[in-house]
Amino acid sequence: MQETFELTGEYITLCNLLKVCGVADTGGAAKLMIVDGDVEVDGQMELRKGCKIRAGQIVSGYGFEISVVASEHF
């Protein structure tokens, strides 16, 4: 799954991004993915659930890649 997420604020937390994009069904599932080391931000393993994801970053893992872009309306 390859997706583009349009950021409407300054940032979104990693956990919320995974939930909003449908990578994880719940916040708990997203947290487990992160803690288990299954998520990378810009090619580096990220273990912080509250990591702030900003426009220009790429979040990826097994079977998914999310490109985060700035909203034109922000």
C-alpha cells in the first residue's frame, strides 16, 4: 500500500498517522507496531509512539509507505 497523507497542521503523531491511514485498526495496534520495531521514519526504525511526523517525511513498514505532504490550505 502506497499512500499520500495531507497534513493539515504542523505535525501528526506517528501513532495517529498509522491509525488514520488504516495501517493499524486501533491506536493500541499502532503502538504495538511501533514498539515492535515494525515502523520506519525516513528509513530509520522509530520506537517513539508520539514521534512528531511533519511534511516531507516518509513513514514505512512491511507492506506500506506513507508520504506526508503539507496541505495547500494550511
